[in-house]
Amino acid sequence: MPTGCINIIRSIFTGMVKCIFIFILLSFSLNNNSYAADPADSILKPSPRRINIIVSNKMTKPDPAAISFQLQAKWQRMFHKKEMFVIIAGSVNNLTDKIVKIMDRENAVIGNLWFDSHGHMARRISLFEIGKDEINYQTIRENYIREALAKIGTYCDSNTNIGLGSCYSAASFTLPPVDKFPEQRMNGDSLMIRVSELTNNATVFGTEGWVMTGPGIFNNSYALAGNPGKKRFKDPVCLPVWKNLGQWKAYSARNGYFNNVVTISMDEKGNISSNYISYLAFEKNRKKQMKNISRLKNGNFNTRYFYKYEFPPNTTNHLAKIPAPQNSSN
């Protein structure tokens, strides 16, 4: 055989041997890698089952907004009993007891938690109510409120969404002094921070605008956005609210950042999400907004409301309310 052919065959054979040798080394290395994960860790753990909880307040008197919300929530619950639970709460402790019972029975974690509540501009502070208890950046420090929310937090994680469905829940603007009441910052951002911290770094959503309860709340629509028609809200004191119709914020203690969020909505199962387009992106809504802003009038918001809501309803301070002035009929 010619010498050239022998050299070619030898080169091919040598290359094959090297490839086989490298393959053996790589296989050995992979099978004996000192950084390899524990076999138990290599088994994919199933994601926990998530359920959604919709909270509304037990009424002590007829409340059209609460009635509308509760009827819509209970209707959706009829068709989504495995994913959505509706709780009518009388207090924060009453809510906690009901959530613990549901979560332990269902062996699940909270996916979405929505608090249907009124906000009160006259309180001059961001808040949401759970039955008779008012939760704001100050009262959330009370032991019984903090402990109750922390217990709920044991069923939450960083993938949980919490919606503070009260007007002005994320407000950070400052209200001007009125009568004996000094300038007051709303501190909704402080409230959101504390709620997230107590609920295991859940993402908390709040708004500087109003939260409505018209038809279609659970239809991925704009039913939560808009404005009330009452005269008292057409006052310059409410100007920051008019400027932020349908605008929401999100916060998670996991990263410590606030993010602006497009108008929030819920689907038929109570999942919280944002719409693709902001409420104010629609021309008709902007025109309505500007029309109302142009008609704001001092005195429409009666100062009697500031005295009426001076203190949270579930505190001893409300017994010491200063009598409201009697010089107005609004």
C-alpha cells in the first residue's frame, strides 16, 4: 500500500480515538460533577394551587355600591366555585378566620385578593375598610390589625396580587388646610408598602382616583374606573383625584419599587390584571374629565364632612368629635 494512503488511514484512526477519549471524559465528568444538584432537587415540584378571594364589607345600612359589588361577585362565584371565593367580612379578625378556614380546606395559596371598600376623602388619608375596621398607614400598626394581616400573609407569596379597591388608596398628594384641619398628606404609598410587607411581599395595587362598582366589574372592562356624580366631589379639593382617573400604582416589598399601571380590571374568576389601554386614552373619557375639572367650584365639598370623618369609626377618638359648624345645608 502506498505510504500516502497509510498516513491518511493513520490520521483518521488517531482522530477517532481522540474523539472517543474526549467523549468518555465528558461523560465521566457529567456523572461525577461535584456541583451537581441533589437528585431530590432535580424532581420538579408542582406549583401550588392558587385561588382568588374577593372581600366585601358587611353592611350596617343599605349601600348601593356594596350591593352592586356583592351581587356581581356572588354571581361569578356560582360559575367558578373552584377558583373564586367571596367573603363578606364584619371585621379584620372575622376576615382572617374565614380565610384561614378556606385556605386550610382547599390546601392552596392566594393568587389574587381584592378588598372592596369605600375610601373617604373627608378622612384626609388613604385607607380601606374591612368591616368595622379602618386600615390606614397609622392603624395598620395596631397589634390586632398587624397580626391579622400577617396571618393572611402566610397564604401569600411574591406572586400574589392584592387590590386595594377603595378610592384614593394609593394617593400620595397633599390636601390643603381646611378650617381647623392642617395640611395633610394622604400617605397611600406608606399604606401599600406596609400591606406588602405583611403579606409576604405580595404585589399591592392602589389608585389615586375613584373606584367604581358599575356593571361589568368581572369582565376585564373599565367598570372600576370613572367618577361619581355627587356634587361634593366637584370641588377643587378633589382636583388631584380628577387628574388621575383610572390611574393605578403597584408595589411589592420584594423589589421596593412603585410602578405606574394601566387601568386595573378583574376577569370572571377574580384575577387582577391591567387593561391594554388606559381609561384616559379614550377621547370621550378625557373630554368628560376636562369638562368636570373646568366646573369645579369651591364650597361644593362641605366642611361638615371633615368633622364627620375626623376619626376612624372603630376608635375611642370618635367619641370626642368636635361639633361640626351649622352654617351650611350641603
